[in-house]
Amino acid sequence: MASAHPEVPGDPIQTSTAILETATAAIQSFGPTSKIHQHLCAFHFYADDMSRQVEAHHFCGHQNEEMRQCLIYNSSESDARLIGIEYIISENLFLTLPDSEKPLWHTHEYEVKSGVLFMPGIPGPIERQDLEKVCKTYGKTIHFWQVDKGEQSAAGAAADNDGVDERRAALRKPGRGCREEVWD
């Protein structure tokens, strides 16, 4: 099956490399990544070009009750590209940030309430319970691989991404894997 992602330059993984990866995976600890317990899906607009958006699959782990850190991929498929990171903090932590830092963060309220941010495959009542918490958080997002441009690797400067509000939601391209339903 052909990949829907930009082709990455380089030779295919050799059998010897695959065997080595299997052996090291059985021996090594993957502490930080083993904390990943959640899949959130949304779409992000580039802060410097609101006409660009990218589907963003967040794989997140809690650092504590008020902070999550997420690896962002362009899909949930096994050949997905790691395209960025997002730090998610509670409103309490956001309010302690210096005023100069706050513009770099975005609220998740509209993303959640509009149905643009969701948890794929999770039953509604369970999803809603966690998204009620996410709704009251702020995120700081950086993308390093601009796959929407068809780039074959993480070239160029990292890009800041903004959350979604009503104005940005109106720009959303249909069929991007986000729910059409809205919350009350």
C-alpha cells in the first residue's frame, strides 16, 4: 500500500536494522514515550499564514494533573511523520506565565466546543469527561516538518501554530478528519 505522506529521502530499512531495532526495543526502557496514554486529533493553522492548516494527531502524556506534553504526527498511521510538539497546561499555570510569554499560547476552548479537537475511537461519555478538562487548557505548539508543503524532511525554520477560534474555523477545509458536530 502506498503511503499518503511525502516520500522521505534515503534507503529503505534493511533487515539487519529491523532485527537490531527489535533486539534493542526488547532490552531498552522507553520511559518518556511509555507515558503516552492519549490520542487527540485537531487541525492547526500556521501562525504566519492562516490559509495553511495541517491535520495534527497528538500523542500525549501527563507530566502531572496540570501539564501534558504531546508528540504531533500528521496521521495516526504507522508511517506517520513526527511534525511537532505541543505543551498543554492548565489555566492556573497559564495565569502564572509572564505577560510576554502568554501570546505564544492558545486556548483550547473553541477547538473542543466546536468539535475540531477530539479523541478518535473513544466513546462519547469518556471523551467528553476528558475534553471538559482540555477545554480549560492552553497549548504552545511548534511544528518542525511542514508536510502540507510536501516537504520530504524537516527542513527550514520551525513554525508556530495557533489554535482555532471562530474566525479560523470558518477557513477550515472540509474533510480533514475533524468532527462536524458541536458541543452545547
